Amino acid sequence: MKELITIEQMNHLMLAVIVIAPVVGLLIGAVVKNVKAYALGGLAIGVGNYVLWMVYSAITNKLGLDTVVNLAVNLGLFIVIGVVVGIVIGKMSNKPERSKE
């Protein structure tokens, strides 16, 4: 049985996302007049996506694709990462405003 997509193809796709995400961030940033923030956001998304793919791939290669342990480890890992990223983004977006006195 042939795979629908190989590991090499997926690695190439993830590397493309590292390049494409900052460019998309730059374009969106140019439209909303905040190029630096959106470019850095795009870079973070691209690099973060690649790192998560590599971690997922390593865990799956070690534990096996069709195991409950693999599912539990990846589920726990992605829940923790999601909570941490959510907290960080929440803290960054809830900066207190300076009083205009």
C-alpha cells in the first residue's frame, strides 16, 4: 500500500510554511500598518509549526503511529502547548493602558 504523502513531502511542506508565513505576515502587516508585529507573528507561526511537526514526528516514530500511548502523549503535549501559548498571548494583549492625565 502506498502512502498518500511521504515524510519527505511533509518536511518540504513544513519548510515552505517557514518561508511563506512571514511573507504573508509582511503583506497583512502592510495592509494594517503594523509590519513588524505581523512579520514576527508570521515567523513565529512558521517556525513554531515546524518545531511542532518535528516533535510530533519524533514521538510518533518512537512510540508507533497506532498506539494509545502515542495518542495520549501527543494530546497532552499539544494541550499544554496550547494553554501556554494562550496564556502568553492573553498577557501580551491585556497590557494596561496608560492614563492620559
